[in-house]
Amino acid sequence: MDVVDAHCHIISEDPAAYPKAPIGGKQSEWAATRPVTAEGMISRMDETGIAQSVLVQATTHYGYDNSYVLDSCRSRPERFVAVGTVDPLRPDAAANLKATVGAGGLAGVRLFTSGSTVPTQGEWFVAPETFPFWEQAGELELPVCLQMRLGPATAQLVELLERFPGVKVLLDHIGYPDIAASPARAGAEVAELAAHPGLHLKLTHRNLERLRDAGEQAWDFLGPVVEAFGAQRIAWGSNCPAAEQSLPELLALAREVLAGLPERDRQEIFAGTARRLYPSLGDHES
């Protein structure tokens, strides 16, 4: 089966060429203890049987400096596309966004509003100052990965999706729904968001581990979510090396949890959705 990893991170061994500059000034633990270079990622992909990957900026290591993911994609365009972190609050955000895409540029962008080093959920991603950014992203048909936590900020997400229905928003880690507390309740909350056609889901180990632990109740989440969104709006990402498991283990986890889905749905989740979101991947399909 064709596999595209829609979410992995790389870190250079050359801090002089690619200096550390984490958002908020705090480096993530995984970036310090188990970094993987672009070359190392290719080795892991080959070991796992993964054709291509989306290099998502390691925001908690490089902040807004996307040099390393861009350089890595330019050197191996048959294996990688780049998603870089940007600041949509910049007065020149729209012009800057337009300048970063295209041949040899970013295939998508990421807004980092919450995470292990940013525990307080930011709601600035829908501030009026960001509207030119969102308008430009829509005009460019550029996917925007949104790292956020569902909950109090879900209202802001809905506001964004309603205001900019043409923008493709890819919700990292599905917004960390609380599957462990109640797969059914979490599934219903996520499925409700499918009413917004621009919203896509990125399924990673942060969700898959909870679903594996839920056993048969995993389908109380997966059933309504897949039915509401369709597999065509769900993409798998490993989150390697932020995840502690190896890349083969992360892919095996996904295959185990999703084994009950029809093959056509698994094909979409493991590759088809990513290839539509990032058309340049299709130019190098193996």
C-alpha cells in the first residue's frame, strides 16, 4: 500500500547553519534528546516502506526559521515536501506567505497555538489581524496545519472555518480530543466539525494510542468521525521523532487500529488525502 507520512520533523546536526530558535524560548524534550536529520528520516522511511513524507517545521526547535525543512526538500524533492511555521500576525503576513510558496518553496504552513512547550491555548489565530493571512492562504489553495486543542478554543476554530470556508485547514492530532475519557463523546464532538468542508483531520499516535487502549470502544470514535468526514479528509502522520516509538512501530500502530476500515478508506488515510492536500507529492509518486 502506498504510504505518505503527513507529519514528521527533522533537526540538523549543524546548529551554526540552522540555529535553535524555539517559539516561546523553550525547546521541546524530544528535539533535545532524539533529533533526526533529513538523511536519518529517509533511512527510517526506507526501513518502513514509506514513499514520501511531509516535513512539518519543528516549531519548538526552529520557531519561524524554515530554512532546514526547505533546504531538505530542495535537495530531495522526490521524498519530501515542506510545511513551515509562520506568524499570521505580522503586518506583511499575506505578502510573506505568497513569497514562500511555489517551486522550491513551502507546500503548506503551520500555526502553532498550543503544545508541550506552549500549554496555554492561544486564540490569536482568528484575530482580525490574521484575516489577510487567511485570505491569502485561500487564494493560494495552501493547506494550513493548525496545532491547537479542542475545548474552549473550538468556538474560535468554528468562527475561522465559517469566515474562510475556502481555506483547507488540517487539524494536527485532531485537536487532541479526549478519547480516553469517552470515545463516543469525543467522536461526536469531532464529527460535528465535519459540517465545515475545508476542515481536514491529521490522525497521529496521540490519537491512535488512545484508540488502541479503548479496544472495541475505539469504534465509538472512529465510526462517527470517518462517516462524517469521509476518509478523503483524514490523513495519517507519524509525528516521528516527537513520538517515542520508532517509525515502523508508529506505522504498525496505525495499521492495527485502522484494520477494521475498508481498504479504500485506509488507502485514503495513508496516502490519498495527503497527496490531494500537497499536489507536489503526486509528481514524485513511486
